[in-house]
Amino acid sequence: MEAVDCPYCGATNHSSAPEIMAECAYCGIPFAEVRSPYMRLTVIDGHLPDAWDRAENLKTHWQEDGDLDRDVIVDRRLDNVDFMGPERRRIIGNGLPVRPFIIH
């Protein structure tokens, strides 16, 4: 079990997999934390209305405390939203299919 601090309420949570987005046991807002020997990255939920402000405030707070190996990112994944079908990456702005570039 690893101890991780919630970026929202500051409470210490214990998790066996802190890198997976999970709700805080105290405030219920999801977050994740990824650690390496050189960096500690906190991931906050991008669906919250104040996510970008919170990320800036956290980063500023950590820098002021001298904790320079910590960083925060906002999770902007779209979940399982299917906008234009499974091949939406092969369609350009006006709906025309993109043809693959072939070198002869």
C-alpha cells in the first residue's frame, strides 16, 4: 500500500495502485498519482469545472514549498464517447475521407 495525498482535500489515502484514477476516500473526487525515481505526477479529473485553476494552484503551491519534482496534469480523455464512429481519425473537417499517402 502506498500513501498518496488528495489534491483536492489534502487527506492521505492508501492505495495499492495509485496510478489508476480512483475516488478519494474522504471527498470522493477522483485523482491518480504516478511515481518514478525522479518525478511525482498527480493527475486530476478534467471534467471538474475548476480543474485547470486547481492544477495551476497546486503547481504554484508545490514550487513555493520547494517540491520541484512534483507536477500536475489535467486528464482530458473523452471516455468512450463515439463522435463519428470508430474511424473518426481518418476524416478531415468537412467530412471528406483522408486518403493514405503512398510513395512510389
